[in-house]
Amino acid sequence: MVPLSHYLALSVILFVLGAAGFIFRRNIITVFMCIELMLNAVNLAFMAFSRFLGNLDGQIFVFIVIVVAAAEAAVGLAIIIALHSNRESLNIEDVDAMKM
Amino acid sequence: MNLEILLLLMVLPPLAGAALNGILGRRFSQATVSLIGCGGPGLSMVFALLSAWIYSKSESQPAPFTYSYFTWIQAGQLRAEYALYYDRLTLIMTLTVTVVAFLIHLYSRGYMEHEGGYYRFFTYMNLFLFMMLTLVTAANYPLMFVGWEGVGLCSYLLIGFYFRKKSASDAGKKAFIVTRMGDAGFTVGVALLFWTFHSLDFQTVFQRVKDLPQGQFESVLTAVGLLLFLGAAGKSAQLPLYVWLPDAMEGPTPVSALIHAATMVTAGVYLVARSSIIFAHAPSALAVVGVVGCLTAFYAGTIALTQNDLKRMLAYSTISQLGYMFMGCGAGVFAAGIFHLMTHAFFKSLLFLAAGSVMHAMSGELDMRKMGGLWRKLKTTHATFLIATIAISGVPLVGAGFFSKDEILAGAYEGPLGSPFLYWLGTFTAALTAFYMFRGLCMTFYGKSHVEPETEHHLHESSYKMTIPLMVLAFFSVIAGWVSWPKAWHGSEAFDRYLDPVFGQATEALRNVSPVHVGDLGPGALMGFSILAAAIGIGVALWWYLKSTDIPEQLAERYADLYRILVHKYYVDEFYNWLIVRPLCIVSDKFLWRVVDEGAIDKVMVNGTAEGTANVGNVLRRIQSGNIPSYATWVLLGAVLWFLYIFAAHG
């Protein structure tokens, strides 16, 4: 049987990849996918803990996260489309209207 | 009817009048304002008479009647009730105040007719009457203080009635600030009283003081007495706080008559008389009262000699007469002081109202050098002014002032704390009084007319609205003295005996401290000297101002220095200006304004706060880059730090 530490290690790797992509990539869609990646890294950790601790709490959390992620995807993609139609660009550095 | 209801009915109508006129007066016609404005004082007078009657019939009298309506302040040991106090002293005070006030209100209808601010005037006057009645009927010091400050406020408002005139608004401020100094003494004195006796209720305090063995707590009581007298000196314009009263003449003349002659300024005398038992246990404080009163009487009398402004002369005369009242109280004959308070209220308000009538006829002119020979045109005014002058000068029999002043002078000689010094200076002042009053009378009404042709043309007697109150007051000015027929004429001094229940204990306590003072002069001789003083004063005045009218000028030339000092009122105003006002202005300007206000408050606190916020913001706004990846980095960094903290804290 694969030990818990393996799952957690994979989860950490995925999360760090997601975080790094989130910070360093410039394409909004990529950034968006990196967020999904981080969420799923956390999901993986939840599932692993749930399985190894033998209770269902983690799984319930995973459901919640999936639902939130789905909602976020819907809203986020809509925003990205609106953004693109307004600015003709998907570069995240062009979106700085909040700058003082 | 019950006395407690009558007392409320006496105190409250002027307040209702003030509220009605104050809130709605602008929309009322003059007739309505007059009706409300005079109706309140009229009702007060009626109920004052009724309560006097009921009280005199009641079985409990002469014991004081008190009734507590509700508790006003309850804090720790301090308990102040809205409670009214009625005894023979209150009876006299309320009757005098309401009668004079009602007559002056009636007079004001005529006087203020064309002055503008008609409803405002009556609002303030009614409010004043309410406060004055609160003052004299209060059953404890805090409530008395309410009335005390209330009359001060109304005095301020009414002195500055013509507030567009700079001198009037300045005079109002001066009166307010100078009397405030005295009030500080009053408050501290009352606090000291509470600290010593744990109560501020008249009955309780007086009872506790009375039960003290003579000499105990004397130092505290002396301090209390002196502090209360400081308050009295401020309100009643005694040395050294008298400077506001002459300037108070900027107000309309009925105000001068009611507030600055007949009622408010006598509040100090009332305070001393009411606290007589406290002063009786602090004879040295009482002696100070007597000496200050006597000196003030003399001092103000000398200033009045050279004044050419009719109202100002009357103002100094008022200060002088108030000095007499304090001298009476200070010598231990409180009843004589109150007696003079009552007679003075009648004849001095009459003098002022008659002066107002003259002023009315003269289109506002008050300089007596520009008058003369007015008796032909102003017959009623002249007759009443003459009666009042006779009353204040102390002409025997027909002048009310004669009886009361004579009693004070006799008391100053043989009273518990009397002394020849008080008596002789007082008698000399009586001569001065007679002189300056007849001087004023002659300059105004007799001799050659110096009236300017244009004013001469308008010269007219005032309407009946103004002359009827004058006549009533003249009537009182003649008869008011008869209530206390002097002993020297085999009288019984009924007024004094009437007030015996109020002052008896104080007088007795004083008699115990200082043995009966028997002078060389009998009552007949004392009276003889005071009549002689009046006769000399009147004679000289008539001689100088009717017969040989060039003598005063020659004297003024010969004693030019003395004359200049008197005309400039001993340069006291200038001295106070130099000693207090100028330093205050300099400190305010150079330090409080430039350093504290502009430097510390404006620069450091107000602008400093704004600048500091802006600077911090300038630094912090760099974080707000608008760059989403950098926000993400911050979030991540924060999360990492947070986890590190949690691990560090919980291992």
C-alpha cells in the first residue's frame, strides 16, 4: 500500500507548481488553471487524510471545494471573456486599473 | 389656598410670560406682547400679596415655611431640592421685587414703544423677574445660585440690549465677567459650607451653625463669610468689583431701574442678610462687610459729585446706597439694611424711571449740562423726581430714605459691630448724597435752560403709560419709610421688630461676642447729626447750583487735580485695564494665540495629523501596485508567515 507521505508529497508538489505558475505566468488562463491546480492539490491531501484516518470529514470538504471551484470557474471564465473583449489582451500585466 | 401652591403661582408666571413672548413674540402685536409681558409680573404681584396674607394668618408664622417640590440633585451626600422658603424676610423681598417690577414693566410699555426689539425686551425682563423670585424664595444655596446666575444672565442680555452698539455689548460683557469673579467666591464659599456642615439646605445649615458654641469653626465660617461676601460684592457692585455697574447704564432705562438699582444689585445684601447667622458666628467677616460697605458708600458718593451724565450719577448713587445697606448689615443691624433695601428700591427705581422720562423728552440726551429749566415742560416727571430726590437725600418725615438711612447710621454707631468710624463716615456720605442729588435736580430741572434748540422743540411730557408708574412709585417713596417710626420720635421701629424672628438669633449671638456698645451720643443726637448732614448737603447744592452758579467752576479750577481725579473716577477703570485686561490681552495674543493656538493646536495637532496621515499613505500606496501577481505574492507570503507563526507557537 502506498504510504500517506507519498500522497502528501505529491499534493505539495502540485500545490507549489500551482502557486509558482500563479505568480510567474502572464497568461490569465494559465493563471486561472494554476488556481485549479492548487485547489486540486489540496483536494488530494484531504482525500488522503480521509482515507488514512478512516472518517468522511475530508471527503465532505472535497465536495465543498469542488462546488466552489465549479462556481469559480463559471464566474472566472466569464470575467476573462469580458476582459478579453474589452482589452484585446490576455496578459495579466495589462490589468492594472486599480493602480494608484 | 395652600401656601406652597401660592408660592409656585408667584414664581412661575413670569417664566411663562418669558417663554410665550420669547418663542412666539415675533408674531404677536405690541399689544399682545405687552399684555403677556405685564400680565406675568402682575400675577406675580397678586400672588405675592396673597401669599403674604396667607402666611401672616397662618399659625406657624413667624417660623419659616418651606416646601420641597421635587429633588433636583442627588449625588452622594449632596441633596438639593427644588424647595421654596418663605419667612418674613422673603415676604418683604418678594413684595418689594414684584411691586417694583410690575410698575417698571408698565412703564416699559411706554418707554420701549419705539425702540425696536419690543418682545425681546419683555422676554428678558420676565425671565429676569422669574430668576429674581427664584433667588429670594430658594430654600437652599444651590437653588439660590440658579437664581443668582439667572439674574446675572438677564442683566448681561439687557445691558447689551442695543447689541449693535459696541459700547453696549462691551458693557454687557464687562458686567458678566466682573460679577463672575464674585460668583467664584460664592461657589467656593458654598462648597466650603457643604464640606463643613454636609448640607446646603438653609434650615439645616442655619440650625447647625446656631447650635455651635460661639467660637467653634470660627475660621471656617470666617472664610465662608468672606467668600459669600465676595459674591455679594460682585453682584451688588461693592469695592473693588463695582466697576461694571456704571457701564451697565448702557442698557435701556427701565433695565437700569429694575435690575441695576432696585432688585438684582440688592441680591448681595439679601445673601448677607439671609446668611446672617453664619456671619454672626464669624464677626471678623461681618466687620469686613461693614467697613467695605462704608468705604464704598463714601467712595462712590465722591465720584457721583462730579458726574455730568444723569444716569451715571444715579449709578454711582446706587453703589453708594448699596454700600449703606452693607454697612447696616456689617454693623449687625440686618433689619436696617433690609429696610434701606426696600425704601431704596422704591425711590431709586423712581429716580431712574424719571431720568428715563427726561431722556425720552430730550431725544436720548443724558448730559445734565445740556439740560436745565425742564420743570416747566415736564411737570409730572419733575414732581416725581423731586420726591425721589427728597427721599434719597434723607429729608425728615417725607423722605423714605431718611428713616432707613437713619436707622443704618444709628446702627453703625450703637450696633453690635458699630463704631464711630462707620458712623461719621456714613454721616458725611449722607451729606454728599444730599449734595449730589440736589445738584442733579438743579442742573436738570431748574435754572437757565441749556437745551439745544432742536431738542427744545420736541420737549414733551411722557405719556400716561409712563407717568402713572412714576406717581405710584412716588407715593411709595413717601410712605415706605413710615413703617418703621424711629425710636428717637417715640416710635416702635416696627419694621425691625417684624424681622426679629429672622435676625434675632444672629443679633443675639453678636451681642454675646461684642459687649453692647454704648456711645456718648443718644438716639436724638444721632438723628440730629444725620438731619444736619442732609441739610448742609441740600443747602450747599441749592446755593451753588441755583444762586451762585459760578462757584462750582471756580472750585473745579482751584482744585484742578482733585477735580480731575474725581471726574475720571479715581482712574480705577484705567488701573484695572493696566493691571488685568492688558496683561491678559498680551498673554492671549502673544502666547495663547500665537504659540498655543497657532503653534501647538493648528500646526502640530490639526495640520500635523493630516500631514502625518498623508506621509504614511505616500509610503503605503506603493504596495498598491495594481499588479495581480504581486498581490498574489503578498498573499502567499502572508500565508507562509502565518503558518510559520502557528508552527512556532504550537510546536
